[in-house]
Amino acid sequence: MLSEKTISVIKSTVPVLEKHGKDITTRFYQLLFSNHPELLNIFNHANQRKGEQQTALANAVYAAAANIDNLGAIIPVVKQIGQKHRALGVLPEHYPIVGQTLLAAIKDVLGEAATDEIIGAWAEAYGVIADAFIGIEQEMYKEAKEQHGGWEGFRNFIIEKKVKESDVITSFYLKPEDGKAIASYQAGQYLTVKVQPEGETYTQIRHYSLSDAPGKDYYRISVKREDKGVVSTYLHQSVQEGDLIAVSAPAGDFVLESKEIPAVLISGGVGLTPMVSMLNTIVEQQPEREVTFIHGALNSQVHAMKEHVAQLANENANVKSFVVYSDPTVEDQAAKNYDKEGFIDLEWLKSVLPNNQADFYFCGPVPFMKMMYRVLKEWGVPAENIHFEFFGPAAQLEEPVVTAYK
């Protein structure tokens, strides 16, 4: 337990963290990778370049400081981050390195304002927070290893099949090289792959949502080729059927809940991958449950799995599907192969859904998610019925921004 004095000192730094948090975390990563370049084998370099990881860490540090007198409040966040840490292979011995580096970064950015009292309080608080992470993650490692078909660390899988789903999205079907059982998962979870493309000094690790229902003898991930995306480009262009790829056991806390109320699955761009997993799962496991699948894309050229979703809607009375294109092609306009041009807004949602009494799940680019979050809150959907997943480091959803689907 932290002393009242330590708690008081930490809380006094909250305004400073709000103002300088991004500077502190940017300096943190500079120091971390300079002193421990081996950790570049774990971290997502693209998120570093974009500043997304720095922002996510700054938000996490700020949240820890603001709730230092009630750390139980941040346990859900600890569990969410812990899922990714387990998938990446973050271990207890990494935490002292992170703690020393964080304190050094605070000193560097705040200068004389970082008094011995403040640094001492943060050292004590970090120890308590790190212990919470380590304890939760140890349970996750144990569960991943001991479950039926589970394993520890990374395991080799064969690319059994590679299927082009659109101009930018390709699906990869993975089977274990050892031919043994594989762990099941919950719809909405992700796989973590580790590769080392030719010319890259460090291994590259990425999370990709599982895009099929659980219970199969394979895993399927559907990957969008990103501009300047090292791993996605490698998977699309270099990895072929029969090749091996290293994978850690399924992880993630964005999962479909088996409720009786209708489900509404809303996706933008490649955000459809966990939604297709959820749709397939509902059709297979809860065929009596009403589900509405709404997908926003730029146009048909980048719209993956359109035929599959349409087939499910045609074959199942409880499944409804709607397509929204923000920039339909001339061919799309002639074929009238979409339900709305533009963006998913509240007025349109009200026109295709009977009411807001449903479980809503959404995933896509952050601006798209901000818009969906605002729309659902404005409609009065209870917080417990709103579920979402970020691709990459967590961000904030307070402010809506309209953008094309990607």
C-alpha cells in the first residue's frame, strides 16, 4: 500500500503530467531504445514513428496518477494492456528497465521541478503499479499455456491458404506446423505474428484480428496492406502458401458477449475483420439472435468479404446487412450495390434499426470510431452496450471527426 504522503505527491503531479506527458513519454522511448535496443524486437516501430505509442503511454501514466488513491479503478485498463503484453512476450524482468527509464525521462523533461520527493514518490508508485501488471500477466501466461491446444511464447504455423479479399485486404489461413491442437478463442480477439522481413534489423510484431468463428482447425487473419507498412507489405508480397510464421496464442478483451438482445456490428474499412468473426459466431452459435451488420468502406474495390456477408444475410432470416460507401465508383453507382453514400450517421441508423435496444460493437480507423461513439452516445445507448476495439495503441473517443473509410 502507498502512504498518504506518496499519494498526495503523485496527485500533485497530475496537472504537470497533463501538460508534459507527451514530452515525457517521447523522451522515455528515446532513452529506452538507446539503452536497450533489444527491446526494439518487441515494440511496434510504426506506432513509434506516428507518435501513437507515446500518446497511449502518456494517457496511461496520467490515468495512473489521477487514480493513485484508487488503483482498482484502472484494473480494466491494466488487463487490456496486459493482454497485449502477454501476446508480445513482455516479461517481469522488463518492468525494472521501464521504471528506471520512466523516472529518468521525468527528470530530463521537468528538470529542477522533478524534486527528490517527486521522483521518490513515483518510484514507489511505479513499483505498486508494476506489481499489478506482473501479477495479472502471469495469470494470462499460465492460461495461454495450459488451455487445451495452448502454448507458451511463439509457435510456428504454416500458411495453408492465402486469399485476396479486395484490392487491399488478403486473408491468411494458418495451421500449426506440429499438427497438434490449437487454442480456441472468443470472437473479436486477435493473433500476434512475429516476422523479420529481409533487410530489417529487428523482429517485427503485429496484432491482427481473427476473422472467422472459433472452433475450426485453423486460424484466419485478414490483413490490410498499409502504405509504408513493413509487416503488412511483407505478408502481402513475400509470404506465400507453405511458408512458416511465428504466432502467439489468441488474446484480447474485445469479445462478443452471448446475450439475448440483438447485436449491431458496425465496421469501417479493415475494422470489419473482428466483426466478421462475431457475425460468423452468432450465425453458428446463436442462430436465433438478431444481428445487423453495417460496413462502411471507400467503395467496392476495397470492400472485403462483401459476398460472404451478403450470403449470410440471404440464408439467415435474423441477419441483416447494410453497406455504406463514402466514395463509390462509377460502377458502384450504376450497380447500386450499396445502401447509403457518405457516412454512417444517427439519422440513417435510426432509419435501418428499429430502436437502440441492442449490443453495439464497432471497429475501424480512430476518426470513424470517434464518430460512432458520438452517434451512439447521442442516441442514448447505455455505456454497457457500447463495445469497441482499437487497432494499435488506445486513443480517446471524445471528439468526433468525419473521414473516409480506409
